[in-house]
Amino acid sequence: MPIVPAPTHPRRLVFLGTPAFAVEPLQGLVASGHDVALVVSQPDKRRGRGGGLTPSPVKQAALDLGLPVGDRVADVADTGADLGVVVAFGRLIKPPVLERLAMVNLHFSLLPRWRGAAPVERAILAGDDRTGVDLMVVEEGLDTGGIYDRAELPIGPDDTADELRARLGAAGTRLLLDNLARGLGEPRPQEGEATYAHKIDPAELEIDWTRPPVEVHRLVRIGGAWTTFRGARLKVWASALDERPGAVAVPAGGGALHLVEVQPEGRRRMSAAAWANGVRWDDTERLGT
């Protein structure tokens, strides 16, 4: 791995990222005066009913900022940059590239816990009460590099994955900019038992109503949870463990979960109360049927 140069400000950087929560760090680098020579993101994808090609959120943000954009990782070696910054890029970076350009990564967990693709979701599903963001060395292994610095954040009992990612993105941006300004220093090895945040399988999002309410609530909080009602699919967008005005209590393992916002198949999102009134919900009925 190449040696990270002594701190200079501004630096000439390349940025590799894809989803919406990687946009804030990119914008922060530009706003702080760093010279972003190239942004690399995943290729455009077909989205929506029209099937037109749509750029990733990071690519669109880069275009809005007037930055050069590409989807070939190998191109970073020819930019004259002294450092690469990676935030949720979505692809492993191969050794020949890392041999030519040192890279750092913002990873949204307290490593070595939750290495991999879905650290925020896995932390919520496991019931973790804390998480964080690590500024780490990019190396060939999956999230195995040493750690330059970290910020820790609590996970509230009702925090959704989107809310938590937004907070981690803001904390990670501050962490990145502060460390670039003062110099990265020497990374320390990861300590502790490694766990892996495998990508969420769509099958995992089907609600099992025999599970305790707290576990079902965690599944709802990561986004995309669904069940069935009278043979049709029902998405559950928001829930609560306690009684709330307008919430609808439904049986779960050993207690009740209170539905707050749902989406019946083929319809818009709506309050659980509106849905229950529309279908004439009966307290004796069960979801998942």
C-alpha cells in the first residue's frame, strides 16, 4: 500500500461512492476546498416505470458540482491524486489500484463489528444500542484495514435505518474533514471479534408474527418490512412498541405491536388508522394470512 503523504490543505482527491448517504461527505470535501479530481460511482441503472437510465445519487451530486465522473475504478490512478476517499462504493477495490493510490474509507459501524454491506441494518436487527463511523485504511480484505479515527453514536429504540444513516453521514463527514485537516497519523489495528453484515435478503423482510414485538419493530425500522392481510401484501412502514394515538395494535409473539403507517398492495402509504377503518379491521384477525 502506498504511503499516505503528509497533510496538505487542500488535497487532490478522488472520491468513490454511490448511494444518497455518501453525498454529504462528497459535498463536504468540495466545500472545504479540496480538489476532487474524479468521482467514481456505479454505472447508471434503469429505475422506475419508464425504464430510463438514472445516475446514482453520488454521480448526480458530482455532476451538479461540476466534477468529472466515471465508473471505472482503474481511472483513479491517472488523476494525480494523493488520496482516495471511499464511502459506500459497493465494489471491492483491487490490489493493483491500491498499490498506486492510498485510500481511506468511511464505514458505518464500530469495526470489527459489522464488516460488510449492511452494517446499519444489522446493528438495528441485533438490538445494538451503539454504533459509529470509522475512518479506516482501504485494503484488499473486506473492511479489515486499520482505523485512523472513529465517532460513536447511540442507537435509539425507535431509530430507523434511514435516520441512523443520516446521523452517521453527518458524523462521518466531520470525522473525515477533521482528520484530513490535521493529518491522518498512524492507523491502529482493529480489536475484538469480527461479525459480518451480510446484505439483507428480501426474504428476511417478511414479518414473522410469532416473533416478539421488539424484534418485529426492529425489522420495520430497517425499511421494507411486509406481511399479508386477507391474502394481499401489506407493507409496514412505521410501528411502535407502546400505544399511540391512531396506532393499531396487532398480535405478535407474547404481546402486541402497534402499527403506525402501512401501505396496502397497489395503494399509497397511509396511517394505520385509515387502513384499519377502510378494511374494517377486527381485533380477532391476524396478519400474515
